[in-house]
Amino acid sequence: MTLFNPYALRDALPSGLRLLGLDPGQKTIGLALSDVTLMLASPYLSLKRRKFGETADEIGRIVRKEGIGGLICGLPLSLDGSFGPAARSAQDWMTELSNRLDLPACCWDERLSSSAVNRFLIQEADMTRKRRAEVVDKMAAAYTLQSWLDATAPA
């Protein structure tokens, strides 16, 4: 499937299905789930990044288990909003995953999501560095997915 316009994706989703938010990093991929009403994102888990086929198969199992109807992938734009190598890589990865799983998908600006999550975990949750490393990817995925849910919510 081709990547959707972020606002058109909501209209393309069948009712009663969730969205899977993804934060693809170099070593891990953070995952988050929306509720079926598309109002709330929750951290789900972090996957160790492996060969694309293995990772896609694992995400496919999650898609079937959790009733996923679409994918939202964090897009790491440069701070000035430009589209650099990291953004191109994330977009290419999401396009391939969307095609493989036959699910509609879009990319969404994730600038500073990991920084915001880390700041929250340090200041509000007082987490150790080790514990933060275990949860930051899935929380960044939830942060990005929630941003998409809020921005595309019907008026």
C-alpha cells in the first residue's frame, strides 16, 4: 500500500480497529496501540530490530492479535523541518512494511519525541537510566501516535 496523507488515513480506517504506532530506531522499534475509538495511545512494547523480514513477521503477528487497521510511523524530520537521510529511511521502511502487511499507513513528525519522553521520565517518574532505556522507545511511539490522534481528531 502507498503511504496515506495523515488526515486521509483516519477516514480510510474501518471502524472498530486500532492503530499501531511505530518508532523505528537503529536498535529497537517502539510500538504503541490506540484504542478502538482512536482517542488514546498507550505504550505497547519494544522490539529488537532484526532483518526486515523477521521484524515484519513479528509486527504482523501483533497486527493480527491486536486488531490493527493501520500504521503510524514516526518521521524523524530535522529540527528545521527538512527531510534528511533519517526521515527518508523511516519513510522507505514504513512503505515496505505497509506493503508487506497490506495495511494503510502514514508517517508523522516525531521531532523531539524521545527528548520529551526522557525529560518526563527523569522529572516526573524519577526513573533510572537503565529503566528509561527499557521504556523510552515504546513511550516515544505512544507520544507520536497520540500526537497524530489529537491532530486528526474530528472537530
